[in-house]
Amino acid sequence: MGLSAAALAHSLSALAAAHPPVAAALAAHGLPEPRLRPRGASTMMRAIVAQQVSTKAAASIWARLEAACGGDMNDLARVAATPFEVLRGAGLSGQKASYVHALAEAVASGAVDFGALPDEDEAAIALLSSIKGIGRWSAEIYLLFAEGRADVFPAGDLALQIQLGRMLGEAARPTEKRARALAEPMRPHRGALSILLWHNYNIVAL
């Protein structure tokens, strides 16, 4: 599971004490809610299914996919053995069906063990990103929301870039490279920083 409410509060308190813009952001909008997801390959598979579709559509496709794969999406060997055409019939695009197969095969073969990912964040990101269809952003989101990695910072996220720029008074939205540089002084609490930025972005966007 991801960073708990207590872990978030601790990290953000430490950041606020050292960085006045974080203190101001907390004063303006309060503590964010935790973002918690279950650990395991099925959480990553849900993320693949949900890409570029509405929440309602993703839930519907997931239910059909689950039925097509025998009712247990944690049985990755069975998912890997499910014919491509059956995955397509559940509502997946050809591309997403290939990604689901790739993920299931990586886990079923033992190439990736979601219960024993490398402790070092970059090594874990590299391993997850080696699976077809999983990029750096998806890997970072998984490590932050499902594993609670305290210093993961998904700098490629557009909303995160926008809100980080606002918070730090940047004249323009920071690039991914610039966002990483701006957040560097906030180690080892960049995971909590990310959640705060998303929280504030959503409030400002209302």
C-alpha cells in the first residue's frame, strides 16, 4: 500500500520546515489524502486497462476481462494463456491486449516478481519499465501508490509539472528535466511532495 496518512503528514511537515513554498501550499489547502493501491501485478494491469478511457469504461472492461480470464486476475499464468482474441473480445485494443499479455507473461515466467522488487527505486523502475507497455511514469506511479516508496517523483506528469511551477514561482511550466532539478532539494520526501502537488492542482482546477 502507498504512503499512509501518518507518513504523508511526517514528510510534509519536514518539507514545510525547510521549504517555505511547501509550508504556504499546506497552509492554503491543507494535508492531502493518501493515495493507496494494493501491491501486485493486478494493480499495474488495471492501470494499463484504464489508460485513455473513462473510469466507467475501464471498470466495465475490467469486469469483462476478469470473466474472460476465469475470474481471477491474480492468476497470471492463466491470464498469459488466455488467447489474444479473447482479450480483444473483452474490450481491449490490440495494443492493450499485447501489454496485458506481456505483463502476465513477465510475472508467470518469474522475470518480474511484484512481491520482491528491487529496494533501490531506479532499479525497480528499470525492471518494471522492461515490460512492454509500462513506461517510467507508470512504474513510478505504481511504486508510489502501491508500494509507498517515499522518494519517488513522477516528474513526467503534466499536472505535477504545472503545480510545481506555480508553487515555486516558475515563469513557465517546468520540463520533466527542470521539474526533477527543482525537486532535488526535497529528497527524501519527494513522494509526499508529489501527492501534495496533485492535491493542490485538483483544488486550483475546480
